[in-house]
Amino acid sequence: MAKKIGDRISMEDHEKSSTVVILPKRVLWKDILLISWVVCFSFAGLYVIYLLFFGGINELKVGENFDQDIREQQIIYLAIFTGFWFYFEYVTLKTMLWYLFGKELIMIDTEGLWVKRSILSYGKSHRFFFENIKKLRYEKGDDTSLNQFLNNAYWSLGSDALFLEYKTKKKSFGRRLEEKEAKLLLRYINDRMKKWRRKS
């Protein structure tokens, strides 16, 4: 039978493994705002691309004083805007899809820990073998940090709460978990890692 931590985390023990599912942190009115922003931003960007690549720039005239230099400046401006637009379009579209269709999947078996972030079942899984895991811990972000503030803005994917040292690298998961949720989940994972490691 599945157990739950709050509304977002569910855990279940199986015959040969234990699994955890972490759903994104959803706020309905923020979802609506984010979707609206992505739609408007996408429309604006596509219109600029039309102006830049399909001759629409020729329609932008400023009386008789619109000369070649001004036209070139317009093209440079639109090209720079398009570069920034592609970046922010990718970030916000990925965030929107994550909130609507994403989840984190964790599996613990006799060999180690699997972690996968998926959107509509698409995503890359990472395998961490017990013998190479040095430490698994909760880390609280610095609330006064500008980087932390930007990471936790609703239009961004958010920062992770759980970290493990694997070989010489630091890996993380548990996106946007509150401190209480993260510590309870950490206790569950550590308990199941001990359980399945003894059976290996």
C-alpha cells in the first residue's frame, strides 16, 4: 500500500524494490498566469521571427527618412531579440510542461538508487550504485541569495533539496521540496537503502 508525504510525494514498497513519486508543486492561479505568459511571449517571438526572416521588416517604414542604415539597425535589434527570445522561450516552455506533466521518479533496489525526471514519460534516468554513494543529505538553500530567489521563481524549475556525493561528483534531486517534506523523504530513502542493501 502506498504511503504519502503531503500532497506531492507517494512511496510504495514492492517485492524487489521501493519506489517514490514526487509531483511538481502546483498553484492553480500561478499555472494560469504562466501559461498565459508563455502563449503571449511565444506569439511575440514568432512575429519578430517573421519580420526578421520572411521580409516583414520591409513593412516597417518611418516616412521618407527610413534609410538603409536604420533598416540595418532594425535587423540587428531583431536578431539580438530573437536570440534572447529563444533562450527564455525554452526555459519557460520547459517549466510549463514540467508543472503540467512532469514528475520525479525514484527507485531503490538491491543494487542502488535510480532517479529520473520525466515529462510525459520522457526523461533520462540516472543510476547510483550503493558502493559509490558516499553521502545523502538535505541542504537548505540560502533564502537571502539572489540566485536562490531566481531559482525558486515560479517561471523557473526550482532548486533541489536532496544531494548525494557519488564518486567525485555531487548529484541532486527533490525539486522544490519543503524542509519537512525533504527530511521525511530522506529518512525513508535511507531506511530503504539499508533494507535493500542487506538483501543484495
